[in-house]
Amino acid sequence: MPAFETLLSFVNCWECDENDHLNVQFYLSRFDEADRQFRLLTGLSDAVAGVRRARHVRYHAELYSGDTLVMTSHIAFDGPYMLTVVHQLRRTIDGAIAATAVDGYAPSDQVARELRRRFEDAAAPMPDAALPRSLPTTPETLSMTARQIEAAGATVTNRATVLPRHAGPDGRAEDGFAVGCFSDAASHLWNRTPMTEAWLEARDYGRVAVEMKLVWASPLKMGEPAVTMSGLTGASTSTFSFRHYLFEARTLRLAAVCDVVALAMNLKTRKAVKLEDEVRSGIIKAVLKH
């Protein structure tokens, strides 16, 4: 069966960042809405499939102010998780894929067989474009404390409060809030690498995320303060990676972990640039020491 159309949207100018393209947090807010619509259309729920284990996002193309968008969603029983829901965000004008999200669930084998029967009409093959590329689908370790993370080399990079506009119908902070915190935090983390604000400005480069894996450890509710701690995790030829930990600020209860793969982009050509050897070595020297 064809995928369900779960979102019709538009890029507003106020959603675009210093690179003049849609900021990552607003991709996530659209995936949040598509997920709500998909659940409404199909009857999928946490009671049926369990709590989502991870959301794995890939950013395929830039979106600009004025772009109209359409989202389709379906279940992929051949996906990387026991139960996989795939969301594909496209530009309306040319149908190009702008971003994909893979929502992973881990029901028992017995429940998975029942889900296959129950959601047969919502199923379609797993698209190659949405498959995780640089980040694994293995479960994350969610027992790290703030003290342990700080000892490993992470630093505080953002503080925020869950406001009514950040919460979904259940009163919990949505992915868009978490990634908004991480988007703001990332600039502070980049300044811990050789690619500081001054370095980027001198070369007319911009900061770009290309892949994310978000895992919630516990909910954040409306009115709760949050603090983000971040650290570097690796570097390759053109990309480097880092991790954000989101805590409830009063008790330092871990709320979410997000792994990110990022790169520097030439703002004239809109192409990725290779990491210079000294940049790569500077990142590797500063990676978290777990």
C-alpha cells in the first residue's frame, strides 16, 4: 500500500538559521507532527508497540524560506528495527527528499508477529535513502551520570526551560525542543574545536548537521528546566561527530542522548569541505574519554 500522507507544510523565514536554510529543530517538529498524524491514521500507539526506542534522522537536502513540503509515513517491516516507522520529507516542487526519520521500536517477537498482521495495510519496503549511515542502531547506554560525563570531558553547552509551546498533547517535551537545545549547544561545542566562529567566518563556512540519532531516557515535562552537556566523539575525512546529553536541571536526571554527525559547508558552493589534518587531530585529541 502507498505510504500515508502525514504532513503538508511550508518553510517560514523565521525558521531559517545563519546558513539561510531550515534549522534542524524545525525538521524535528515536522517529524513530531507526522508521527501524530500517522498514529491517528493507523492506530499505532505506545500501548500497542511500546515506547519508541530511537529516532534516526538524516538530512539530505537544504530547505529554504518559501519551500512547500509534503511528508509521507509508513511501516517498514524490513527496516533496521524490530518495528520501523519511516517518515520521508520532500520538497513539493521537485519531489526531492529533504530529510528522513526512522523511528525504531523493540516489541517482543510474539508482539512483532501480531503487529505485522495488524499493520499490513500501512506497510511498504524500507527505502535505502532512509537507512542509518554513520550512526549505529544498537541501544544506547543510558546509565551515565552528569558527573561521569563531565569527567569524560563534556561541558555545559545550553540551558533551557520546557515551555507550553515545546510540549505535545501529553505535556511532554517533544523532539523539536530537545533538538532546539542541541542546535544552540552545537555552536558552543564547535568552538571547542579548531573550527571556531572566527575560523568559520574567515573561510565563509557554515556548520551543518547531516545525521542524528535521538534517544529519550525519561520525559521532560512542561515547566521543567533542562541543561545540555556535550562532547566530541570522533572525526573522519569530511565529517566529525559529537554527543549531547540532556538532563532535567534540578535533579540531573538524564532525559535524552543525541549523537550527531556534522560537517563544515562552503556557503558559496553549498558543498562539504574536507577537514584539514590539524583540525581532525585537534578534534580527536578532545574526544570524550569514557
